[in-house]
Amino acid sequence: MRGQSDSQPPMFFAICVEERVRSDHPLRPIKRMVDEELLRMSRRFNAAYAGTGRPSVPPERLLKALLLQSLYSIRSESQLCERIETDLLFRWFLDMDPAEPMFDATVFTHNRPRLERYGLIGVFFDGVVKRAMRAGLTSDDHFSVDGTLIESYASIKSFVPRDEVDGKEGGDGNGYKPRNVEVNFHGQKRSNATHVSTTDPEARLYKKADGQPAKLYHMGHALTENRHGLVMAVAVSEANGQAEPAAAIEMIDGFRRRHRVVPKTTGSDKGYDSGPYYQELEKRGVTPHSAMRAGKVGGVHHRHRKDQSRIRARKRMARRLGTAGYRLSQQCRKTIEEAFGWIKTVAGLCRTRLVGRWKINQQLQLAAAAYNLVRIRRLAT
């Protein structure tokens, strides 16, 4: 018998959202872990909000919504709110009633400074890291560091001479631009010393390699452990040739301070091949396992140079190149590329939609937390 659709929808109906989500859905263990971490942060949430006034959107809900944005590759917060409005799975993850009205996307904009002021996203990320450590999924001895370029939200057309920034006008007095202005950069020499982006002043002109186009970038950094490639720390810095070693030292110090763990070895690529970086690691009791650039250590006339201590540090690293420990570190170091690949493609950090390095750092922390949660779920089964 042919079924007929009812053109008159019921006026009232009752559903159980819990029953609509299958028992083996991958979000179930992730939701359980996230809820436990957010429950531990309850006192911090109380300190971040006033005791009186109009109730806000629960901060737990905001953090969980941003996690969904990373997990499901949603490009913007407006699209995230549209998805939550119609998707029962998302409402179940956020503990929202199906009839509950959806909050506006500007809630994320208004609450982002509060989350930064009280370090709530960083605390959540550290809680996920501690969970992995308690479960025995991480190594306490061997780690890897690396950096990646995050394309800025700014257009290359916004990169103008610094002396023109203050007086630069576009369109009418209300900031309206009637069309996309055509710009010809041929024959012009532009550099970070003389030019700045009017859209994202913290972005820097940078190119990946010779023959590649120069674009406006920020640089993201990660510290991973070598057992399963879980992300232990992240940072965002200016895109320049010296940012990676400095960010690695900062992440190692922060990781040691928060988790009371001192790495024994740290693997890295040729971008970290510098005497000062090796010296800083050795001062902290960490053995560097870094790939080295070709050529004689210190150059042909290295005996006449004044920085002999730096040259000796590179020579010590050169002697480690033939050890089994170095080869194993370089093999395990490749797992950090898997983390970056997931963060940039799935979580959407190949090109950020935010302006401001502190906002990008929040986005990177949430993306790394989402990556760790996915990995913990898989490793625990």
C-alpha cells in the first residue's frame, strides 16, 4: 500500500534527542570527556562572570560549539549557528532543548575577550592534555616541535606603505567601497620594514620557499609527544625565520611549568639548526635531536669566530646524527605533520578567519584540543 505524507503537521509533539543519536556515535565519548573537563572548570567560569545581571549564554556551551566548528569543518560562526539551529546532533552535544531558541553569532565575538582574559580556552586545552597523560597515552621523555604557516585573513592588497596607513581612505566616509579596487604591484619593492597590512597589522609578508609567492602569514607552533603524536602545547607568533626556535623554548618552558614534565629529547627539522637553540635546550637538560643543514659546522674559518660556544653546541648535535636515538626521533617527528594536517584541513586553520594573534591562538588551542579528543577516543577503543 502506498504511504501518504500528512500535509498538516502536528501542533504538538514530543521527542527524545538522546534516542535520536545512535549509541556508537563517535561524538558520544568525546561529549563525555568534554563535559567532565568543563565540570572541573566550573569555579573558573564563576570567577569570569558577575553574580548579578542578565544570564549569559553558558560558557560551556560556547566552548563546545567552537569544538564542533573544528570537528565538522564549519567555516564561520554564522554557519555554525545555522547548523545548530537545525541539527539535532549539535543540539544534543550542546545540551540544548530542540525548542530552545538559538543565540546570535555575535555572542562569540562578545565573549572572546572574556575567554582570553581568564585563560579559559588554555585551561580547557591543558585539561585535555592532562587527561591523555593520566590515561598513559603520552610519552614523558621524547617530544617533537615544528611550525606551520597560517595564512592571514587580510588581502595582499591591504599591504600598503606604513606612511600611508593613517591617511588611507577607501570609498566614502562610512567605509563603503563600491568595488574591488585594482592594484598593480609590478615594479614595486615591498617588505615588512616599509609596509603593513591595514586589515591585519600583525600579519607579515612571508614565503615558504624560493619560487613560492609571498603572502601575509602568521606562524603556528606545536609541541607533540612521540608515542602517539598528541599535541602537548601550541603557540602563535610572527612569521619570520627566527620564530620557530624561540617558540619551541617557550612551549617547553610552559609545558614544564604546567605539567611538571621535562623532555629528555626534542626532535626538530632543519629550521631549528642553530647554536643558541641547542644551548637553551641543553641548559634545561633536554637533548636536541635536530636535522642539520649541509656544510661544515661553523664554516671554513670557524676557528676565528667569536661565538665558539655556539659552534661547539652544533658540533655536539652533529655527533648525534649517527645515533639510533636521533634516527628514532626523526621517524617519530613525522607524526607532528599529521597533527598539523588535521588542524589546517579539518579544523580550518589553513587560512584563519580571525584578525589578531591572540584570537588565532585561541583557535589553534581549540583545534589542537579537538584533535587530541579524536585521537584519545580512537586510542581508548
